[in-house]
Amino acid sequence: MTPVLNPASVISRINRDVERSLLRARNGVRYATTKANVGATPRDVVWRRDRAELWRYRSATPIRYRPPVVIVHSLVSRSYILDLRPGSSAVEFLLGQGHDVYMLDWGVADERDADNTLATYVDEYLPRAVAAVERESEVDEVTLAGYCLGGTFASLYAAGPGTSVRNLILMASPVDYSAMGAMVAAVREGRLQPDELVDESGNVPADALYSGFFMLAPTKQVAQYATLLENLWNDEFVEGYQAMSQWSRDHVPFPGAAMREVVDELVRRNALMTGRVRVGTRTVDLGDVRSNVLNAFAEKDNVVPPEAAEPATSIIGRPERRAELRLRGGHVTFATGRVAFNHTLPALSDWIVAHSTELDPPKER
């Protein structure tokens, strides 16, 4: 029996399809001709050295907890992934919970940074940035939260003598480099040499890094474009997609000397798994970390697989001060998406609060 069509329903569907076609055309032009509004949370530069800058974020929400949270970003990607766009920002979320939030952004490396080593970041930049936080917020301790390779820098710094890190948070930070992806395996096995990646500036160019990350999931971009086309009529979806897509292509050069050390020490020697890492002229023992330590990683991370991040729980710091947070989602679950704001960020904030001092009354910024 042939179903009877409801004329009103048919007209409604036609109108909807026509409206969506118009929205697709409009949003397609916007996507192709404009850049996403990323890193929009108001901030002040409170310290800088060379290309590195320390930002303190502003907020109308009073500060409820001490010590302040200092995010240490990775060297090879843009820090705005953690402040992606208004309404979808990890920084904005933490501010709204009453935390005092800083970001240590390494900037864009050029030929002046080619000789930067691990010691440059761990022994020179980080101590000065932390000292600036303490002066600015009038505190004598910090919560240090490192994202990806930033977690390695934060751990090496926290293990040093006389540091003032009450809490150390690792977010998707690799420890076991034998469990990393194909690009790292090629370097580890000697099929790709560090000097083959360095350009005339003395650094690994951003394009080489993008190509390496792209090869982790070469068919994923096709699927993402198909999803974009399907949802091109949806303003909210397109804005979020555009911001994420922009970040995923927006890598920065990797300083050559630091890259060679990472390859020799962390990749080929897998030194983090031994708990002892050479930094400059000294050897850092990760067991010397006296902070409360949270190792947070995602179960579907294809950049830093859980097998690479999980060992931190048994290596860094004192056993009685370690905690682990397994999360749903992928490498950016700390930054954006429904899982981030429903689960990841609330869990991180709760842990920070549990290991912080509540101000009574809260302090105006």
C-alpha cells in the first residue's frame, strides 16, 4: 500500500533543505576566507624572554584557590588549543572555577633558537617564569600543568632542588617512547636521522612536523571533510571545526638542538623510563619530585597512546603522592569537545581543588 504523503510535511522538509543549502553556501565561503577566533580569553604578558612569554589570564570570577595554575605548553604546537574559542576553552573553564591561570607559551622558534637545549627550557626559562608567577600572584608555590612535551619539561623542573611546585599535572605527556607512533619509531630505529629533518634555520620546520602528525592517521582528514560537508549548515559545528582544523595545521618549528637531545635521550635511550634524564651537565632523578602528581591521559589518544603515558604513574614522584586519571577521548580531550567539558576538565579542576588552599573570602583579580 502506497503511503499517503502529508503536503505540509513535504513543504516543511523542502523549506528546511533549501535553508540548509543556503547556510552551507554561506558557511562554506566563511570557512574558506576567514580565520577562527582562537585564543580570545583576555590576558596580560607578565614575563618574557626571547620568544617565550608568560600570560596571566583575566576573569570576572574572583580567585578562590591557591596556588595558581601555570600551564606549560608543548614546544611544537600552538598553545591556543587550550583556549580554543569563547565557550570552548579549557582556560576559560578553569577561570570560571575560581583558579588563577597562567600560560607559558614558547612562541615561534627561529634561527636564534636553534641552539636551545632541554636545559634552556628546564633550567633557564621555567625557573624565571615560575618566579614571575610568584611575584605577580604573591605566592610561594604553584600548580604546574604540562601538556604533551610540556609535561616532560614540567617534570624535569619539578625534580630539581628547591623548586616550589606543590602540584604537578601531566596531560597526555609521553614517557615510554617505545610505545609512540610510526614517526617516532622511524627515528628510534635509525631509519630517519635528526639532521635529515633540520632546515637552514637549524630547526625542524613546521611543515615536517605537520607531515609527521598527518601520517599518524592519513585517512582521518577525508572523513573529517565529509563530516564538515554534512554539517556545513550548522554555525556552531562549523565554528568549532574551523578552530580545531586551524590548530591541527598550525605547528611551529622545533629548535634543532632540543630536538637532537629529545631523540638521543628520550627516544633512543628511552631515559624517562629509567627515571633518570640528563639535562645539561646534571642528571635529573624523577623520583626526586616532591609534589602531588596527577598523570592524566586519554584512552583513544593516537598522538601519545595510553601505553606511552601510563608509566609516569609509577616513575615520577613519591608513590604516596601519585594519582592517575584515565579519560575518554583523544589527544585534545583536555581542550575541547563534549567529553572535555563534561568529564575531563571537571575532573582536573576537582583534583586541583583537593590539593589547593581555598581562600576565604575569594580574592578579586
